Amino acid sequence: MIKLESKVTKNSCQDEQLYHFVSDFRNLATLFPPEYRDKVRFSENFISFEAMKGTDITFSILEQEPYKLLKLGVESTRDFFIWIQLKQVAAYDTRIRITMHAEIPKIASLFAKSKLQLFVDSFADALAQIPVYAFQAYNLN
């Protein structure tokens, strides 16, 4: 199993606001590049996409601690999951770290590790860039 941690990023919002935003997966659709949005299905409780022809993968919340942690994964297997960790260090200063655990063959990890690291860092950057006014649109203030 490989474990990858993103850099720690900062969002100028409160932890409660950011938690409510990311715990409703429909909001995450706005973080995806437009060319990928039609390939991924978002609902309040899950994200689903076609990994290979005829094979869908569905992520849902496996564990949560309000305002601090969301653990996302695939219900049918514990081979891959992502933690979204939030820590409010001051008013309107929430730190974010993404941690990914993946069970992949050793040979594949040599090729995939850098791409997965880029993913976790990019995901943390995307969460850090969500402007405070985005929460007002979702009545999360």
C-alpha cells in the first residue's frame, strides 16, 4: 500500500463552511475541469465514473468527523481511499491536507506514484482556492 500526502494548503474560510461544501459531492463538480465533468456523475452522497469500459467506480463517504475529516473510498473494497483533513487555525484560516492510500502492485506504483502525488496536491490546491463567496451561494455561511 502506498500513502501519499499533499502539501498543506490554506483556505480563507471557516472549517465548517469548507466541510459542508466538500461533504456534498455535487459541489465538487465545480472543481473538475470542464472536459471531464460529463464523464463523472455527482450526487449529494457519491461520485461515480467509468474507470474502464463497462466498469464504474463509485466513491462515497466511509467515515466523517464534522469540520475535520472526510474519508472517501469505494464501499466494495478498502484498497483505495482519500482523506480530506481540515484544521481551522484562526478565524477564516482553514488548513487542508489530502491523504491517499492505494493498494497497487509494486511495479505499477513506480509509474503511478508521481501522477497520484500530482492529483493529491492539485486537489488540495483546488480546495484552497474555493472563494468564501462560493459558500454564500450554497447558504453555508
